[in-house]
Amino acid sequence: MGWNTYHQIVTELSPSEWVYDNFTTYVFTHRKDATSSGCANPFSDNIRFVSMNPIELIKELRKQSGKDIWVCGGASVVQQLVAANLIDLYYITVIPVLLGSGIRLFDGGEQEIKLHLQNTRSYNGMTDLVYTRR
């Protein structure tokens, strides 16, 4: 996840516990010392702050044994991975709020990517859409 997503989780959405403690979490940031910025979460040792290119990290992680790689939030991170054709499964949650402006999740794509709807799920007014590449 990107720094902004991380920061929103630890300051607004879940400041008292790290909701992804069952996962090793990589937070992309260019901050020199993210853990001393006052936003580091003291509830988990599974958080890694990295400054490397997201594409390179994903390629590195794919070489290791383990489970799937999940990208949580961060339009900038997602856009880089889409451009590098590194996303196999698109799990998109639609939250019914009209923002009017903001960062587009899929912006400036150079190529068309055809998707196939695998599954949908609605809960709490939100809808999850799960797509695979065709």
C-alpha cells in the first residue's frame, strides 16, 4: 500500500489495532524515517516501510514461496502495476460516495485490458467486484 492509505488506516480507520496483522505489509514511502514520523503503528511487527519501485518489489515477491500478493489502496501504486501488467485479479470495492475530484484509480492507461467478472458481493451499502483478465 502507499503511504496515504497506510496513514489513513492508522490515524482514522483503525488507530487502535493493525487490521492486516495476518499479512506482511509493505508501505511504499520516500520518507527517510517513516517509523519516527509519529504515524507508525505500534501494534504490528509485520509492517515494512520500503522506498523501492512497486514493480520491482512485486517481481521480487513473486519469486518467493508464499501466498498471493494483495494490493490495498493507493492509486499511484495500482497505476504502476497495471501499466506493468502485474495484476492478475482485480478486486474492486465500490463505495457509494460521489467525490467530485480525487485521484483516478485507472488513469492514463496506454492499453485496453479486457476483464471477466468472476464474482460480486454487496454488504453495508458497498459492492465488491472481482475480475480476472480475459
